[in-house]
Amino acid sequence: MPPGIQGAKVTVVGLGRSGRAAARLLVRRGAAVTVTDRRPSAELAAPMAALKDGPVRYCVGGHPTEAFQDAELIVMSPGIAVENVEAVRAARDRGVPVIGELELASRFITAPVAAITGTNGKSTTTSLIGEILKQAGRRVFVGGNLGRPLCEAVLEPVEWDWIVAEVSSFQLETIQAFRPRVAVLLNVTPNHLDRYRTLDDYRAAKWRLFENQTAEDAAVINADDPIVLRHAGSVRARRIFFSRAPRPGAGLPAGQAGVYLEAGAVVADGVTAGAARVEIIRRDEIPLPGSHNLENVLAASAAGLLCGCPADQIRNVVREFKGLAHRLEPVRKYNGVLYVNDSKATTVVALAKALESFPEPIVLIAGGRNKGAEFSLIRDLVSRRVKTAVLIGEARPTLRAAWNGAAPLIEAGSLEEAVRVAVQTASVGDVVLLSPACASFDMFRDFEDRGNRFKEIVNNLEGSAGDRF
């Protein structure tokens, strides 16, 4: 057991999914746990009932100073910034360690960790790596920012061979010793600028993924991303580059081991010790659409090889991998129009990648809560690819100002109204694409709630038999 946990007074900030998992682990390991949450107790009955491993003290309706006065350790939920809670800042200034659930779990985990971060593609790449390891017969826990908190891996009575973790910039803000054996950085593009002062602050949070790695570890790095490539020289781990350009093309540094696209095939060269050049899969065998998913496959292939999986095993998994819900997810065809749920696209770059994935005319549903994005950056792409844009949520005025004149713009007061407008606007052969480029919290619980509601509305459309997937 890590020193200082048993008998320690620990305050957990936030009773969301990661907070509950952290509290359960701390209680089970003998800590005296206090949980704070800004919500009133009436809204917390279910989460509080889930903490049955031992006594927990609750301070709800806010984060009062008394909950932190005697704390010897503070565990933050990733959605709550340290700087936004005065009592946490004061405790930190007194010398109280402030960590997150990711760091807490890592102190108990004994299995090697493959960790994946990036602005876009984290969930798909994490799931793909997890599936590659599972198909290779490894006992693997897949979670982190995706699905199950890492503390649950510690709570389960399983001796894991690998932990595959999606990690966010928010989680990386509060690490201290977290050290992945394999670290994957997919890309860095503007995001969460409502939390970070500058793009470089956001990039620096992502870069903490490599902070505790040594030469014995591996870093999988996108050579096609200029921000990532600019800082790659600071990484101490062995660097494995991936690129959509043939080696040593414009993106991939000459003489570096990597995974790249050459003559229509994904090829790995020198990724593992003594490994010769090997073709993993033909480009036309990859079922996932879009160049961004090609990058996800390149990165996952590199990670799979580094985790000891053979190339033919990787090939078989990629061939069968259909992607995740809410990521360019086909919902149904209705009156000759394909409806696609891309609710997870909460950034401008994610929307751009979605627009580039379909050659057909697109009726776009976009909007929600703006995270500080510059929607004008893709004005030309909207002009080329979008037949009509239906705008929803708080960001409607901002989107209209950014795209006015680039495509016909229609505002809708709800997602239901947006789908009705799209049905009326789309023609046979078009694609109706929900790809919001915004957070969901102005109208929905989260992106999954938004995507599920879109699917429900589309699947309830009447007047044609339609094709369902």
C-alpha cells in the first residue's frame, strides 16, 4: 500500500463517477474520507448510497472550508479546477498534496499502463488498443477518462496484464508520479480555452503525459501535428512516430522508428527491438471513415506492437473494429438520407474531420455551449462541404457570425426542431450530420445524452420504412 493512505484524512472533491471510485478505494484502504460536492443532498442520494465500503463524511451544497482544515490529502475530480475552489487553493498553499483520481489509482496499480491523450481520437484509439490486447489474450482493464475510472481497476480482484487508460488534460493537471509504460499523444488543437488561458497552457497540460517517463518507456507521437512535433525533442522516453506520410516524409523525422502510410498500407519499421519492417493492414481494409481514424489506427498499431501484440493480431482487430457510439456513428437511412451521430465532436477540429469524412452533401446540425473555439477557422470548409447548417444551443449567435455567407444557416430552438428542419432540407443522397463542435451542457447532461436523444428522434421518424443499422 502506498505510504500515508491508511488512517490518513482525505478529502475527495466532487461525487461524480471518478470521485465515487476514489472514495471507495480510499475507504477500503483505511483512509478517513470526507466528500464535498456543490450539489444539494437531494440530488446526491444515489451516489451517496453507492459508497457502502465504509463510513464517509459528507459536506454537500458547496466546498466548505471545514472540509479541508484537517485534510492530509485532497483528491480532485477532473471536472473541477483547483483554482476554482478557494478552500483547495488555501490547503495547497499550506502544503497539503492535491492529486486526482488518476494519480491516486496509479499509486496502487502494479500492471504496466498504456495511456492515451490528445484533443481528438482518444476514445477510439483507447478502445482499439484495448481490443487488440484482449484479442491477444491479455487481461486488460480499459478505462480512465473513457468509461470506468482507474480506481475501479484497483478495486477489482484481478491481476491485470495491462491497464489501457484514456487520460484528459484535466486529469493530467493533478498527476505527481503517474508514469505510463507506453504514452500516446494523438494531437493538440485548440480546446478547453474556457479553462486554459492559452493554447500553450493546454498543450503543457497534455505534455505532462510524458513527465515521469524514462528511457525505458515509449512515447508514441504524431509527426503530422506541428504543435506535437515542435516539442517532441523534450521527451525522455524512446520516441515512436506515426504519420500519414511515407517515411522519411515531410512529417516523420528521418532515421526514427515509426508507423506510417506507404503505398496504401500501414507499415511499421523498427518499433520493437530488432523488429524488421512489417505491413500491418491495407488502407482500404480499415472500416473506420476519415483521415483522423487512419491516424488513430496508426497510433493504436504502434501501441499494440509496443505492448507485445503481433502484427497479424492487430490487423484482424482493425478489420473488425466498427468504432464507438457518438463518433461518426451511422444511425439509419430515412427517405434516402443517411443520419450520422457525431455528438462526441465537441471541438472545431473534430467537426472539420467529420465534414471531410463524407463526399456527399451535408446538412449539418451544430452548436451547444462554446468552449472558446474559433468557428471561423473552418469557414471555407463549411462553404465547400455544408449544404445547410442548422444551429442549436447557446453558440447560435457565434456560429452565425462566423459562418454567415458560407452556407445557408437556420436556427432551431431544440434538437427535435433541428432534426425536423434537417428532414425538410435534405435530399436523397445527402448526409444529415450531428457534429456540434460545442459542449452539450447547455441542453443535455453530456455528449452521450445528446447523441442518444438524436438517435431516438431519428429512429422515431415516420413516413418511410427506411433502413436501420
